[in-house]
Amino acid sequence: MTRQQRLVLAIAILASFVAFLDGSVVNVALPAISDELGGGLSTQQWVVDAYLITLGALILVAGSLSDVFGRVFVIRAGLWGFGLTSLLCALAPTAEILIIGRGLQGIAGALLVPSSLALIMSAFRGAPQAKAIGSWTAWTSAAFIAGPIIGGLFVDLLSWRFVFGINLIPIALTIILLVKVEHTGERDRSMTIDYAGALLAIAGVGGPVFALIEQANFGWSSPVIWIPLVVGILAFAAFLWRQATAKQPMMPLALFTVRNFAVGNVATFFIYGALGMSGFILVVFLQQTAGWGATLAGVAALPVTVILMLLSSYFGGLSGKFGPRLFMTIGPILAGIGHLLMLAVTAQVDYWWQLFPGIMLFGLGLSITVAPLTSAILGAISEKQAGIGSAVNNAIARIAGLLIVAMLGIIVVERLDVDGLHRALIVCAGLLFAGGVISGFGIQNNVKRAPHTAAAIAGAAAPGDPQDAVS
């Protein structure tokens, strides 16, 4: 690599690390946040979902922003935005201000990952590009190991507010490095930004999420609940109509005419919905009900990440040799059985006998699933569509997580006690089983890449990360 290429790679890793670290660090702070700011389970749900609503809805349009305004400009804007909103979250005097800050943080986060990958794609070609993406994936995956541990230490030793300050040092370093970048990428003046589609996506996701979280406070018959629910459903329908008729849509619907892409994304919804709930319930239960410290709660699920990093490439290679269907079927089912094993948990948690076996099986099942899932989805479409295909898959994974977390109040009822945990674990297992069954019946092996399914797809394609869904 040249000096400039090393610089670009370092910037891409640091910028994405910021977004990924935030996604893994907040869960361990949720009990401390609700203890200080009030609101109980509802506050905890909103702290997670406010970020995911804007992140999931806007990650599709971020690629277009990168093409129109330039990758370095968009990364710089995302970094400044993430830094300022992190300070807002850290200093929030009320739960409402924190939730607003998290929503704004999601907007900034949506700018970072697609633009970082676009910068790598424009600075590297051929084999060095694949190696650079591999380095990017390895380093950003480290955020998922470091996040819960660092966050837990901050919560236990200092305050949950310091959790939102973790990113300020890498943000400052990345902004300094950006000044030295000579390669900024070409701007595509022909690209347009689907602002209307972005607003409809936020309303279409946000309305139902609001209704699901707040129904426990107001009841389903209250207009405070059913009006946002109806408006959200109508907005989502309008979003789909917009994507079907726009010249340069955020989410080209023609992609879903490709069987493995469509089936793979349906499986993604169920699998990542389960992952979103699982990551939430375990760390909150271990702190609020079992009385563990935040650090220990963050470390509890660490075996899942370690197994994923050690084995996902191996199963990805097997999937390339034998096809993805078997792995996408067995993997989620094993992960679901792992959640059922965790039903042994009682209020006096014995980690090694009640949790560890299920967590290990969950990690094994996940490592069998993730790489084949990504290769099945992106392997079914043309290479030029891989960017937008990855962005769509990433958005579906994020939206699945936020919708399932929003439903948590219905599943656990009032609080995450032992009975509530057991109900949530059963739901997680059911979602994972559904993902495995859908893959078993729907995914095809040895599928050739589909040609462009519509001219609009080529125009809307934005560089993305083939490992986004894995991360």
C-alpha cells in the first residue's frame, strides 16, 4: 500500500469503528440510565430504538449523499455530527433529551459506514481492495468485543454518561487525518437524493415503533397510539410506492425479484430481530434482576463475539464450496436451541451451568449463519449491485432489531424478571427457527449472479460493505 492508501484505510476503520462501538456499548448502560433518568423499560427501549430508527432509515440514502457531496465531506460531516450528538447524550438532563440525542446520533452514524467503505472502494483496486476490506472488517469487529467491556467499566467505576464520550478521541483523530487525504473520490453530479423517500422511511418505521413502545402507557385504544400507528403504516406504504416509481430510488424493489436476495432478506429480518432482542435482554436482566455489575454483564456474552470472529470465515469458505442453504438452515436452528437452553436461568444466576452452554451454542449457530447469509444475498445479484444490496440488507437487519425491541413491552409485560426473560428467550428462539426454516425452503445453491434487474439499480448503487450484515 502507498502512504495515501494506508491513510485512507486508517480513516475508514476509525470512522466505522465509531459507529460500531456505539452500537455495542450502550446496552450495558441501559439500567443505569433508567435508574437516573426514570422511565423504566420504556426509556431503555427508546434509547436503543431512537438510534436505530434514523440509522436504519437513512443508511440507504447515505450512499447517494456520498456520491453527490464527496466521500470525505460526508465522513467529516458524520464525524462532527456524531461527536456533537455524543456530547448531547452525555450531558442530557432528562430521558427525553437523551432520546432526541440518540435519534440525531443515528443520523450521523448513517453517514459514516457507507462513506467509509466507498472511500476504500475508490482508493483500492483488485486484490489490495479485498485485503483492505478484510482489514476493515477485522478492526471494526473488535468494536463489538471492546464496547461492552469498556462501557461496563465506565458504568461501574464512573458514570453511564462517560459511555457516550468513548468515541470522542477516535473522532478527533479521524478529523485530523482527513486533512491529509489527497484522494477524495469523484462526485457524481447526475445522482439525485431521495429526500422524500428518506422522510417516508423514518415516518413508516417511527410511527409503529412509537405505538409498540408506548402502548403500555396509553393503551391501544388511545389516539396517542393508534394515530401514529396508522400514519406510520400509510407512510411505509407510500415509501414502497415511492421506491417503485422514483427514477433513482433508495431501495430498488426490482432487487427483490431475485429469489436468493428476497428470501435471504426475509431470513435476515427474523434472525437479526432475534439478535437485537437477545443483546438487549441479557445485559439488562443480569444487572436489574440478577444484580450483576455492568462490566460482568458486558462480558457475559463475549463468547458469542469470539466464536463469531474465529469461525465465521471458516464456515464462509465451506458455504462457498457446498452452497449456503444447509448452513443458513442449521445455523439459526442451533442458535435458537441455544436460547432454549438459557431457559434454565433463575433469579440466582449460575453463569456456567445456566447461561454458558446456551451462549456457546448460540455463538456456534451464529458463526455458521452469518457469512453464508451475506454471500447468498450478495452472490445472487451482479457485482455492480453489491453496494446497494449490502445497504438494503444492513437496513433490514437494523430495522428488524428496532421493531423487535419495540415489542419487548408486550412480551415481558412490566419488567424483565425471570418470567419475562423466559418469554423473551422463547420469542428469540422462535424467530431464529423461522429464519432457518425459511432459508431451508427458499434458498437455492449454486445460483449464478443475476444481471441488472432494472436500469435504476445501476444508477442508485452505492458502495457498501459485503460484511455489513455480519457486523
